[in-house]
Amino acid sequence: MPVLAIIGLLGGIAYVVRGSAPPLVAQPVAPPTVAPYPSAGSGMLEASTRNIAISTPVGGVVREVFSKVGDRVGEG
């Protein structure tokens, strides 16, 4: 009986040590995005109160933006 108890104790210790090892980190499928501006961050921003959908009434690709970083813009 003592031999079985020692074997069980050693097996339990081995199980805990093997289970507490950090998991392997998978390599990302694609590299993270890089901001095109030196002072801008990349990622997703969420408002503290609610998320606001920003969209246009027409679909398509924006080819040119006529404002610069820091410009005040208005409707139209």
C-alpha cells in the first residue's frame, strides 16, 4: 500500500507540474495593422456610453480625403 501511495503522489505531482506550464502561443495569421500616421494608434475604439455607427449613404472606396489631421470639419 505505501508503494501505491507514493506512486499516486508522484503521479499527482507530475500532473500538476505539467498542467501548470504556460500554453503555447499560436503565431498570428497576419501581421498586426500599422497606423499610416506617426501620432495615430491602431485598433478598435468604443465609446464609454454607446457605440456610434459612422457610414455614408453611398457605397464605394475613398480615394482622397481633403482634410488633414487636426482640421475642424463640418457637415458637407
